[in-house]
Amino acid sequence: MFRLFAIATYLIITLFVHSHVYGYESYQEKTQKMVWKNKKCKKTKSCKLKNFFIEVTPSKSRFSTKEKFDWKVSMVGGYETKKLRDLEDFAVVQFIRGCLFQTDKETLDRTIQGRSRDYFGESIPFVHWQWEVDSLDTDPMYASAPLTKEFSRHAYHRTNKPNHFVSQPNKRYYRDGMPEKPILYFADMPTGSFINNTKVTSSNLEFKTCIYKTRDVPIVSDTLGSELGKPLHCFEWRSVYSYNPYTEEIEEMEEVHPICFRPVDRN
């Protein structure tokens, strides 16, 4: 568990949205807003950073009333600095623990085979049995871009707020130019839990989304992030939904299933 270096202020609001179009139903449920204000910045010499925030929204959907609901979780986050020129002085790193596993609806046998993800430049089974950096490549910075003469590592960050639930034809990225306000955004929507014929895919994932000084985030890291410095702050959130054979529904679970903590061969 990472130490928290400042006092966090948490605000939880309830958002309930329902759409029902041509048989398709979707519901957004509780949105949790987490905001950290960098009040003790002198201690960490980070006063260029004003605040750091994420919003986490679970949702369920189905294409027909004859189907069971699928579940997924959306995360949208960002950070604000005092000035535009300070944006690249800070970097977000996300850590992940857990797995995707499949359940046979008849036998209730569970397996982690058949689900994979791109990770650190390779394709691996979707299992993180310990806390690891959540990154597609060897740069641990979240949503990082390849460092070039033209673009910084922050190039893929958004300069307008992402929204997973509506169409956004006007997406703007840091590579396209400076934002009007010194805020950069990022987003994540992990693979959700869903029922497919006789199989159920369960998403049992936990996350820590942390902000660092960019100088404490090397361009290349190992999967454990052992070369990272200390984070200024971390938020924890989760997507833990599994099949309940008694209700035959996908439901939120209190704990990640033990199958996710068993090491697997990645070769």
C-alpha cells in the first residue's frame, strides 16, 4: 500500500441515468468523485500542482429484456496545475491487481484461459496476481506517448474531459495544442463482466491511480514499478463483478476471487 502524502477530500454523489432505445437498456449508477487538493505542497516541493481527481462510474447494460445485464466501470481523471507550463512536471501512473476469468454456467468451473491483454509490449494472460504497473508498454506513465522531438510523453492526454457514455466527436489532445486551462485528463474503461451463452467472463480488478512528479517516473520501468519515486497521492477504485449462480446474474462482489492471486506462466 502506498503512503498518502496529503489529506484527501472525497465527495460522493449519486447519478442515475437510464436510456432505453430499440430494446437496448443502459443504466449509470453511483458516480464517486474523489478530489485531492495539494494543501501540503511545501513539504513535497510540489506547489505547481493544485489538485488531482478521478470519477468512477459503474454501469450496466443489455440489448434485450431476455438477456442478463453486463457490468463495467468507467474512470475519468485529471490534474490541474497553477500554470500551463507546469503540466508536464507531473505524471500519472496506474497500478492494477486482479484478473479476468471465465465461469462455466453449468459446472461452475473457473478458468483464466482464453482472455489476454497487451502488457509491456507483449500479450499475456489477463492476470495480475500482485500489484503491477498498468501499462501497454515499458513506459510506466499512464496513457503515455512515445517521446519524440515533436511530442512529449503527455501527448495522448486529453485537454477536454472524456465521457464514456456519450459520443465525443470533438476530442482534443495535448499534442494538438495547449488547453485553455492548465488541466489534463485521462480515462480508463476496463473490460467488464458479461454472459456469453454458457460462459461468463468476470472482471475482478483493483486499481491504484497515482500522481507523481514526472522526474520520479522513469521512461522505462519494470512491471512492479520498483524504480519509481514516491507518489504525491493515490486513489483506489475497483471493478469486481462476478456471476452469482443462485440469481444467475452478474453482481458486485466484496472481494477479488482467489483465482486471481495464483501466478501464471506468461511465456
